[in-house]
Amino acid sequence: MLCNWQVLVARVLGRGMMAIMTRLNGICCRIWLLMMGLTSANRLQAEEGNPVDGLSQNAVQSAFQLLRRDYIRREDLTFEELNRAALQGLLERLDFGADLVSVDEVEEKVKSGVHAEFLAPGVAYLRPESFGEGEGEMFAAALKDVVGKSATRLIVDLRAGGVGLFEEAALMLQCFVPEGEVMFKLRQLGEGEAELFVSRGAPLWEGEVVILMDRATGNAAETLAAALHEHGRVLLIGEKTQGSTVRYTELPLDEKMNLRYASAEMLLPSDGSIFKKGLVPNFELKMHRGEVERIIEKSRGKSMKPFVMDQVRPRYNEAALVHGGNPELDDYVQKSSGKKLPSDEPPLRDEVLQRALDLLTVETIVASAKIKWNEAEERTDTTSVKTDNEAQPDQRDKP
């Protein structure tokens, strides 16, 4: 089972590795790299400390006074300018915790929906698009549909990004968490009791879930991943999330700008918080965010398979001969005339989803393999003894 993925790693990389290598081919090679962490993505480097953090309050005040007195253009350092600089620095420090939003800014919102399909026999793929209104019910309907079609493995992709609704995340979590259990809490500043989100229905899926995530995973999506992780039901693949599990409030500052800030924090059933900590994946795999967005956009209303499955270039073979064509000759003619071929540009590939699918494929093959090691050893020992006996001359034949 995927919750015991350590056992799977031991089985794949252990004694039976060579026995199943011929069946797994390139998949095992990619899984080996995944387990060893030797991916093409670079790991995040630790950020260096800010020297301002080491200053005392008196030192900070002295810096302001010295600059206002001795700076070559001290007339620029008015109290208004210092206040603006202080607000700008504060917003930068708070990062995604607070931001200024233009009143006229029209944020392009992705239409609510859930991408659902089978990527392989028994392997279902679900991707909430925005965690917008109504998406929780769509997710439950999509999950019920794939379960009815005999799904045995489930991949949930939470990389679509964006700020979502916690209420929709709760409806999705109800598909996995037993009825009556607390899924998560929301703690509002100044309120005594946290708002509880309790599962109110029987789960539709009781197996393990593979979660795909990255730094763009939104607040509601990250809450879904964190709550399932708290229940020990998931395998996390991708990048460490940024820890944006907060609810935002937006208030006007003037006729042009609004201030959007975190006003409520998500807490796990154990009262733990991942705000600004994030979730650490079991297997770290990085992709350029621009490529992820392009893949998601191109797959909406279509399929993710072209971004996961390798397409074989047409060649001159029996099938082409039957149809009276020669794809290789056609490509040569096009290339000679200066035209570009589809194979000239590297195709978009979702490497994170590829590895997740590889892992589930390996798990299925290994789980179905019935290798009786003890019997194999006994047969090997018997063969060895027999060979030794045959090598010795029969003493009874001697005179």
C-alpha cells in the first residue's frame, strides 16, 4: 500500500531488482533516480539571513536619524517617504501574508471545474482547477465516477494554483475522511474558539492518494494536502509548498487600493500549523512553473496523456508499407524544403506526473509478482550439489 511506500522502495531496490528489471525497462531507471533524489531539478538553496534582523531597536532608530541628517539628499527622506518605505518593507517581509491590490485590477479567474481521466488501467487522475464555488461537489462526483469505473490508484494534482475557498476544500476532504472526524480548523484573530470543519459523510475513497504539489499550490489546495497527510493517507510528490494556509480579508485603503491580508489561519486536527512552513514532499521533483501552467492550460477540456506518454516518431515499417507511404521520406522532403517538423522542438512533458505514474506502475507490478525466494534458493542449492557430484568420477567403476 502506498502509505507503506518505504516497503515498496525496499522491495524495488532490494534483492529482486534484477528479477523484475526486464519487465519494468525504463520505468525502473526513472524510479531509481527518483528514490536516490538524482533528478534534473536543482534543490532550493537556503536563503541568507537579512542583516537588518541583527539590529537592535536603538540601532534601527539611529540609522533613520543618521540618514535624515547626513544623507546627500536628505530632503528626499521626508516622514511621508519613510512611512512608505516602512510599509513597502513590511509587505515584502510578510510575503504572501499581505499585499496591496488595485481596485481596478480585474483578476482573471479560472472557471471552476475538475479535470478527471484515467492515465493507465486502474489509475485515475483528478485535478481541481481553482477550489472555487461548487468545485467540492464536482470533485465528489468525479471521484464517485472513477470509483465506479474500477479505479484502484488515485493521483490528485494540486498544482493549478490560486486562492481558493476553504469550504470547497472541506467538501473534497469529506471524500476521504470518515464521518464525524475533524478535518481541519480555522482560527480567526480575536475569536476564542476556532471554526471546526468536520466530515459529514461516508468516504468515497479509503485507499492511499498520490498528491502532486509545488510552490504555487494555493491555500485551499494546500489545506487538502496537509489534512490528508495528517491522516497518513498520502504520498507527496513535487516541490515544497510555501505554507499559504490562511484565509484572506480585503479592505479598502482609499479609492484606488485595497489591502489584502491573512486574517485566519488553518490548523490541523492536532492544532499544528504549516503557515510559512509548508509541506515537504516525500519525493522532491521540480519543474519550471511556466511549463506547468502551459501543460495545465493546454490540457483543459482535453487529456493529460500527451504530456505524460512518449510519442513514437513515425517510421518506415510494415504498417507504412501497407498504406503505401514512407513517413521518413516525407520528413526528409519537408526538412529539405526548410519546413519545421513536429519533432524539431522538444515536447512538453509533465515530469512530476510521469514519475508518479511510474511509481504506481512499479507498485502494481511488484505487488502482483509472486517470487518464492526460499524455493528458488533450494533449487539453486540442489543444482549446485548435483553439478559437484557429476564432476567427481564414480569410484564403483574402478577396478
